[in-house]
Amino acid sequence: MYFYPRNFTPGCTREACGFRDQFAEFRGLDIDVTGISRDSVATHLKFKETHRLPFELLADEQGEVASLYKAAILCAAAAHPAGYLPA
């Protein structure tokens, strides 16, 4: 699971595409990849389709899930997203 600020920003796009490019390796280790941001479901669908993402994107529009994981989803202008894969 990784948290990121916003779909279609340069850094978040690179991050998502990196997970896409390594997806087979994650699956080979029985690791699911899921991205979470405050974007809407509609925006997630477009982002997923545009970049051929083989994993799920979840809409956390109110930031409730991020709060449960104590993950700060930074503003889109932030240099580094709050992405991580918990053990």
C-alpha cells in the first residue's frame, strides 16, 4: 500500500509507473500493490487507464484511511510523496 498526494502530477506519475514496471516482481513475492490518494474515483479510473496501472487505486477523499495509517498525504506541490509499503 502506498499513499500519494495527487494523480497526474509528475512525481506521483513516476511513482505509480515505477510500481507498474515492477508489478510482476511484487506479485511474484505475493505482494499486493494498492495506491491511495484523496483524488476521486473518476480521476483514479482515468489515471489508471492512462498509465496502464495493473493495481487498484483507492479514493480517500476525506483522508480517513491516511489518518488510520498516520500517513500524511502532502499537497501536490510537495517534493516527496508520503508513499510506503508497510511490512
